[in-house]
Amino acid sequence: MTSTHMRIALIALLLAVSCKQQAQKPSASGVAEITVTDKGFEPDRIQAAAGQPLTLRFTRKAAQTCADAVEVQNDPVRHMLPLNVPVDVKVTPPASGQLAFACPMNMYRGAIVVVAQ
């Protein structure tokens, strides 16, 4: 392999590693599907319009994880996530910024990202 090919391969590898997952948009019905895996919340970013009610539907697929519950910023309730059972959490995104959610140990995190309409 020539040095040019090696450089191209290295650049491609660095780009692949550095790419972050795109924020997902909720369905037309206002539901965002989030799966809890051994990697955490997938997707971990949800795009939403400011002030529009949204349902986060969490489904835990990993048995061995600290994300057996989810806590949403400004929500006093810890929502338990039984294995393979969808759990709906209704939220209203703020006027701007983000609304965070995380496992109780704060190891796995995500956010609702407010976007302009």
C-alpha cells in the first residue's frame, strides 16, 4: 500500500470514528422511538419543535444495563423501563435549548434538541 492510500484510509477511519449520530425527528404523531441497548439510548438526540408536546417511547432491549429507568430533566418521576416493554414519557420541549434525559447513574444520556420551525 502506498503512503497516499494509507493517508486516505487513515482519514476515512478518523472521519468514521468522529461522526456523531444525527438527531432523529419524531413521527408525524409526535412519538420518538428510543431503544435502550448496551450502548445506551439510541438515538440519543431527538429534534423537536419548541412547546410542541412530544412522547418519548423507550424500549429497553438490554437486560444488563444501568438504564433500567430513565429520568427526564424537570420531571420528578423516575420512569422504570421493564425489559422489552415500551414505556411512554410525555414531555413538552422548552422554548429553546435542550431537555436532557439520562439513566439514574447518569452514565447514559440523551437530549431533546429544540429546532426552529
